[in-house]
Amino acid sequence: MIVLGIETATAVCGTALIEDRHVRAERSVEAPHVHSEKLMTLIDECLQSSGMELRDCDGIAISIGPGSFTGLRIGLSVAKGLAYAVSKPIVSALTLEALAWRAMYQYLAVKGDLIMPMIDARRDEVYTAVYRHGGNILEEVKPSCAMVLKEMVNLVDVNDRVIVLGDGVEKFQEHLAKNKPNASFRVVIPPRDARLCSPVTVASLGREKLERGTADDVASLEPLYVKDFYTLVKTQHQTVTS
């Protein structure tokens, strides 16, 4: 089974092509605000390097959040357009769950470990979820949500080994060292290139869903934002005197 995976939930803009359990091609860049410019080029490069065309894929997997509002919209729009164009199924992957599975696939966690993926949500918040390594399965302890870093630190218990991943790790590490230093020795932080969002993991989760006969409805699939989008508008008042 051949699956194209797309990841745009964070500053990582990436795509991967897998065939069964083998990675045929992967392309990604890590930079903010480049998704609309780079994504289609990366997809074309993946297909060309593997000698495939889009119609050769059995499905398209897309990371649906939480994460960057703009990145999620761009990624899903592209995925839907491609699925429509070649009449292929689309399958979604929760961004935080995909991060947690990355720890599983890379053998960064062992049975019983807690896995806490986290994505920077600006200010003192992260998007996070909590999972436990259950052997061949990932057990959800806490579903995707937005949480302030102080609350995240309180989830760390000295009795559990915790694997943390994602681009929110640096902020979390600072709060942990300041507010709960006695628990720091139980926290495992993988190298940066092993803890960021990966289109390969998204494609792998998509393949598993397709093999089970599961697919999403192209028309109704929407990003998982977790919290409402907001903008700050600065209004300047000018006083005119005459």
C-alpha cells in the first residue's frame, strides 16, 4: 500500500511517500510561513524521486492538528485538492498522537512510559495530550487540549518516566527546571531531529487506517483547532484639534 503523508501543523512543512512499511521518499523544511509556497514543490519532489505519480497512491494522510491555524488550513486544503483530483481516500492523523507514535516507532519509549507531545501555542501555553506506552498500543490518558505550562509541569510525577516531544519542549523544560526540579531526572528529551513532527509518521498512521478500511469524508473533514482563533487589533485614536 502506497500512502502520501502531509505534515503542516507546525513550522515543519513536510511530505513523505511510504510503500507498506518502507519510506520511498521524504522532503521537509522547517521555517515559519512557507507552507503555501513550499508544500506542492515538496510533494512533487517526493513523487519524482520515487518514480511515482499521484494516482499511484492508495490514499493521502494529513495531520489535522492542533497546531498552527494557517498551516493546518493550507495542509488540509492541499490534501483535499489532491484527493479530489485523483479520486483517492483521505485519512486524518491527530498531530499530537502522531508525535507520540513517533516516540514508539523510534523506540524512544518503553512499556509503561508516559509520552507527552507538546506544540507551542504561544504565550505560556502548549497544545498537548498524554499517552502511555501500552506495548503494541498507545493508551490515551489525556486527549488533545491547550494547557498552560505550569499545569503541564504538574503532570510530571517522579514515579513515571516521561518522554516529551514537539516544538514546545524548550519552553516546558525551562518551567520544569524552575518549578519542579526534583522531577527533571524522570523526563527524557530526544534529540531535536527526533522529536519534531514528521510526515513519515503521518503517512504510517494513514496506512494503518486505510488497511483497516477507515477513511475520512473529504467534504466534511476539518482541522482540530482545540482553541478558538483570535487576533489582536491595535486601534489608534487620533485627536484632531482645530
